[in-house]
Amino acid sequence: MLEGKIIKFYREYRNMKQKELGDGICSSTHISKIERGLTEVSRETIILLAERLGIQLDEEVIQYKRVETLLLDWQETIIKKQQKKAEDIKQQLESIQLLHIPDFYRTYTLVLTRYYLFVSDVNQVEKLIEEMSFWTDLTKFEENMLLHIKGIYFGRVKSNFPMSLSYLKKIKLEHYANQECYYDLALAYSFLNSSVLAFYNASKALEFFTKTRSFSRMIDTEMLMLIQLEQSEDLPFLISEYERLIDMTSDFGLDRQRTILHHNLGYLHLQYGLFREAGNYYKKAMDARNPSDPQYLGSLEGYLNALTKEGNTSQSKLLNLLEEGLDIINSSPDSIFYYLFTMHRYSILGEVERYYHYLETEAFPYFEKMGYGLTIEYYAVKLFDYFMEKKELDKANQYARHILRKIPRKNQFV
């Protein structure tokens, strides 16, 4: 009985004993049965108990059902990336005392974690994931939502896409009707250079976002699908598609998506050796982001790479950009950017031997461990060519297996 749950919640909130609540109304044994929904109870008794607790029970029942609705709406706005509405619903929920009833605790914690992922509050995300690691007896829905949360966290926050994929592939949609997870699967496959699987999952995500009329997520997904086509030779087509999406983001005020498009256009131009244009697009993406944004570092690295390859920027400016990146990373070795920026340092300073030694002994093993497919292929070619030139054939052969497949030579890394 819902009324019994509400009575128990407010009794415990007011630090009242069952005997104290029931004094002059009914026995503590009867209170216990009411709270557990094990007995029929008269309307008169319920009203007397509510008065003693200082609540309007009919209003509390309405609020209980309102929390249920708001939690569903909150999750939907987060999926659709409607930040203002998500923040408004969060404030509404926090103003309702019944939010803290045990019935809502786990669902609220799960959706709250999604919210903090959405607004890039990594510290809060990690605290909540740590807390949820101690949960037991999860429902099928809770289990699958937690898998999705961990998949998002390791992919979008930690850039550990093999780990992200290991969680996302376990999701059972018959227990978790959120097909947004197709997008996160596509993202992981894309970074692991599995273009066919990335495109397939992105197309499934696009169907879902179209059906739910999530316009901003439709653009996200179309961007991801475009990335899978970037190894084609039709550069004018790719640029025109990006420009089409940028125009759409301008029309609808989708600043976040426009920033991502500028970043992706920077990478596209980098691939084709158009370094000045690449730098311009990366700079636009940087200027639109806060350095605390996890995505800022990627745009900074791309900008530094483009300027270095263009060759028209002073060494001192390049080193300043390098130090900015390393300060953000805070010398954490658990990041692809730590390795990329370290290689940038050797490249900018012209320390060729140290560059290749670091690549061989530190960076490349990390890329292999993390399963970064495209990155592995590119640097395998560099190491193969380097050791062939030095006539160190045994070492060159160690990297030959990575380049037996067709390798696009136009990719541009450090």
C-alpha cells in the first residue's frame, strides 16, 4: 500500500518510533503492518496518522507519482541532450521530499549519474559509480542501465573504448528499452577502427533518434556516420555534408554539435594534408570549449598537430601549446593524450631518436593494450619504415603484421 510507504518514510524522517506515532490511534504492531502493506486500514486511521506526521497524504500520493513521472522525463531529456530542461527537472526533483524514499533511490542515482556524465562532472560520476559497485540484487533494468553508464564513462570520459565495448555489448534491450546505446556502440567501434560495425550501429541509433524526434542526437549520429566514410576519396562530398550539418546547427542553435563538427572537419582536413584549414577548424572547436571539458584536449592536440605539420608556427608557441596540454593531463599516464603530447615534445624539439625510442617502448605498447586500431596501424607503418631505413630488419618485421592490411597513408598523427 502506497500510503503505508509514505507514512513509514515520514515517520523515519521525523525520527519517530512506531509506538510514538500510533499512541492513542493504534498499536505499534498495527503501524508496522500498515507500513508494510499487510493490513487493511480505515480512512480515518490514515488521516489521523498523517495529521500526526504533519502531512497531507493525498498531496503526498500525488507527489510520489510526480517523482515517477519526473524521473522518466529527466532520463529522456538527458538522452536528447536538452541541458536546460534537464537542469530544470533536477531542481524540481530535489524540491520534493519523497524523492528520498527508498523506492526511488536506485533509479534516481542511476539517472543522476547519467546527468553528471551529460554535464561532464567527472568527479561526481566516479563517486556514484564507486557507490553503485556495492549494490546487490539489481533488477534487470538497473543492471542494464548500469552497464550503459559504465560503457559511456569508459568511452566518452576515459577514451578506453575496448573497456567501453565490453560493457555495452552485454546490454539486453529486452530489459532496457533505451536504444541510445546503439550510438555508444557505434562510437566505440569507430574509435577501434571497425567502420562497418560503427556504421551499422549508428544507423540503428539514427532510427531511434528519428523516431523519438531527438534532433540534436540525429545530428550527432549523422556526424558519426560521416566519420566512417572519411577514408573515401570524395573530399568535396564529405566537406559539403559537414557544411550542411553546420548550417543546421546554426539554424537551431545547437552550439555543442557545431563545435564537434568543427573538430571533425579539422581532422578531415588533417587527413588530406590541408594543415592550415585543419588548424583553423581545430581552433574554432577549442575557442568554443572550456579547458575543463574532456573534449577540449582532443581539439588542442589536433590544433598543435596541424600547426606543427604546417611549419609556419614558432617553436616557442608550439611548446606553449604543448605545456597547456600537459598541464590539463596532469601527467596522468592513463590517457592516450599523455603519450601523444609527449611525442609532440620530441617532434617539436627535433629529437628524432628519442621520439622513436619512446614510440617503440612506451606509446605503441599502450596503443596495443587499449586496442586503438587506426592509431596502431599508423604508428606501425612509422616504426616499420624507421627500422627498415636503419636496416634493423628484425625490429621492422615486428611491425610488418600490422601493415599487411590496406593502410590509408593519409592519416595524420604526431
